[in-house]
Amino acid sequence: MASTVNEIIKETFEKLREEHLTFTPDNYQMVFCQVAKKRGVLVEDCQKVSKYIKKLDTKLGAEANSKNISTIDELLMFFISRLNRTNESEAGQLISSLVLLAKRALQAISLLHNKKASNLANASLDRLNLKQDLKSIELIKDKWFEFISNYDDSFLKKLDRYGKINKEDLEKMVHDISIILASENDAEVYKTIAPLIVATLTPSIASSMNDDLATISYELRNSPESLASTAMQNEIKSFIKKRIELDKAEVKNKISTLDKILDEINKKIFDLIDNSNISNEQVKGIKKDLSDINFSKDSFESIQSRLIHIASSLEKETKSLSEKMNENQSTIKKLHDRVKKLENALILAKQESKEDYLTNVATKRALANELKRAEEAYSRYKIDYTLCFLDVDHFKVINDTYGHDAGDVILATFGKILRKYIRQADFVGRYGGEEFLAILPGIDLEGGVHFAEKIRGIIENYKFVYKNERINVAISCGVAQRDKCKSAEETLESADKMLYKAKESGRNQVMPKIPS
């Protein structure tokens, strides 16, 4: 028996340490009795509470047992509480007061700016107003316990980026945010807006405005806060007004020049008709060639050059054309047909040189030209840009497993997705094989990574189906910002290195990683 008691004492000390309980007589007795009961040993001191409770009347004993009393002190507290309890009339008043207090607390909660808490508070009020039995109270209690257990206020962490904000009090929180917004650095705002204003001013027909634009661009780059000054605002307004006037004058001048050329051509055609036997159908052909000139797409210089060339040719050939055409109608027809074929082939070749035949995005040559334009805008106006390489993972395995037709379907679909999700200002093309390159003007590194991550997620979840078979496709991406590199070539190399790093790190990811 002594050995058993020693083991119980030893286990009691171990349990006190494990549960990090303070070594007090009450805690020691409680744990000692628990261990003894578990081992099936009856200790008289541990039975005192139950013996005393058995001596109480049935109703009082049942109430004491419901309290799970385990120590003499807890039993004494139960008796004190029982003796201090008010009579039934006062108890009823107390319950009414507590119910009213609960209603007032719920009404206060319903006014807080938390939708879930307000809805639960209103539902609890409705139940208390309709029914106040024990079952209803327990149901309300459980609902509030569930709300407290599942409440997640982690969304408040999003405010940390704006500075120190008191999140314990809604009124103080709004006050802190208002102060932060009021004291926001205007210089940073102007620094962000200035390149955008320069970009909107850049397109112009009148090339003489380029120097003025470079001057404004230089001032805004070095002093973005000058946007707030009336002088700079007036200067920008004056620039826009002057540019519009010069553009109108330039257009008017070019149209006047074209009108003169067309008049000359018209005279030459009449002379040609008068001095030759050209049929009506042939005249219609000449008119059609003139109408095929695309005034909306071709530059004024190009149209002017072509019209002058037509006029010169007509002038030289007017006198001898009739005789030659009569003698060589068959030859002319063959040459005409051949020229048409060559023109069609030239149009097709020109289109193919700019647009990839499979993916309908830009070719590598077109990418090089666009990258050159982006670099010129960066050098002259400091309009930053970001490059993003996107490469299909394990593309060779896909070709080997499903065939090259399946690979073509995936590349064509990839191109379609890229065209859908880029902005109008962006430019995307096929860099080679299964590798694509996106040029993102006005986007920093974080924005470029966000774009690449968005495309990566879309491809990962896209249902690529070939011959009723689902093909899982993933891409790796590498991103680099021009402003963080020494040259356009270094930016391209940096994006390519990031793509290689993404491949080496397991694929289906974007590099570099941006800390959240």
C-alpha cells in the first residue's frame, strides 16, 4: 500500500509539471485525488466532498453535483452562494433585468460596423422578444460562441501598409486613416502622374513639337511636383492647343498637296484617253488602282510618293502607250496578272512578317521593332517598361506524347489567351518555339510579376482538350524592369535569366518572387 501511495504522489508531481499548474495545496489535492481515482485507490481525504454532498437533501445535493465540486473550498463557495441567493421574487426581477441588459447589449452590437455580428444580434433580439425559455437561451449562447470561435480579424492587417493605426477602436481607426490620407506625400503622387501626362502628350503629326515636348518632359521628370503649379498647367494647356493647331495645319497642307497631285493625274488620264485607244474597262482599272490607295493607313509621304510616281509614269508613256497596248495586249495581260500575284504575295509576306501564322501574335521581328520603340520612349521621355518571358513547361513531352498537332493547338490557344488579357498599350509576340514575350509599357516589376502570375494561373486552370483528351499545361515566367537595368539588352537578358531560374526551381512559377 505504501508503495502505491508513493507512486501516486510521484505521478501527481509529474502531472502538475506537465499541466504547468502552480504547486498549491488545492492543486496538489485535486491532482492527487484524480490520480488515486484512476488507479482505483480509495483515499479518505478525497471522499470528504462526496460524503458531505450525500448528507444534503436530494434537491440541494443534485444542484451541488451539477457544479462538479471537487474541493472543500469549492463546496464552501457553493454554500455561500446558496445562502446569499435572493428569494424567488427578487430572482424573477433579477432575471428580467438580465434579459433587458442582454437586449441592450445586443442592440449596441447591432449598431457596430460588422455585418455578421449585426445580423446575429438582430436574430438574437427577435428570439428573446418571442421566447425566453432555457432552450432559446442555450441556442443563442451557442450561436454567439460559434461566432466568437470563427471570428477572423486578419483583414485588419491590410491597414499595416499605411502606417501605425489603432485597430482596437473603430472611431480611432477611421481617425488614424484620415490623418494618414491627409498627410500622404503629394510628391509621390505627382511622380506617378508625371510620366503618364508625358505619355499622353507624345503622339503628334507635327514633328516640330518634339523639342517642346522634350522640354516639358525634362521639367516633369526632374520636378514632378511642378504639376501643382499654375504655370506648368498653363504651359501644358498651351502645348496641347499649339499642337492641335500645328497638326491641323500639317493635315491641311498635306491634303492640299495631294489635291494638286490628283488634279495632275486626272489631266494625264484625260490626255491618255484622247491620245490612245484604251478601252473603258482599262480606264476603270486605272481608277481602281488609285482607289486602292489606303489614305487612312498609309503615311502622307508614302501616298504622295506613290501618286507622283503614277503621274510621272503617265506623263512619260502617254504618247506611245496606245501603240504599245494595241500591239502587246496579250503581253500586258500576262504582266498584269503576274503583278497582281506578286502584289498578293507581297501583302501576305508583309502580314506574315508582323504576325505569327500559328498564334496570331507578333513575330520576333515585330517584337524587336516594338522593343526598339519602347526603348526610344524610355530614353527620350523616361516612360518605363517591363519585359515578361512566358514559356510552356515540358512542351517537348507534350509533342512526343500527343503529337505536334496537339502542340500547335496549345500554342494557338496560349496566343489567344495572351491577346485577350493584355492591355491595349501592351505588346505580345512569339519569341521562338513555345516561348512568348510581353512588353508592358508604364508597368513596374511588381506589376509585371502580377501580370505573369495572372496568366500562369489562367493557363494552369485552362482546359486544353485535344481529340477529347484533357492535356494539363503549365508555364514558367521571367520578369525584368527596364529602370532596374543598364540597357534594353540587359533587361531582355535579365528576364531570360529569371525564366531560367523559374525552370530550375521546379517550373509552373514566376520569377522573381515579390515579397507580400
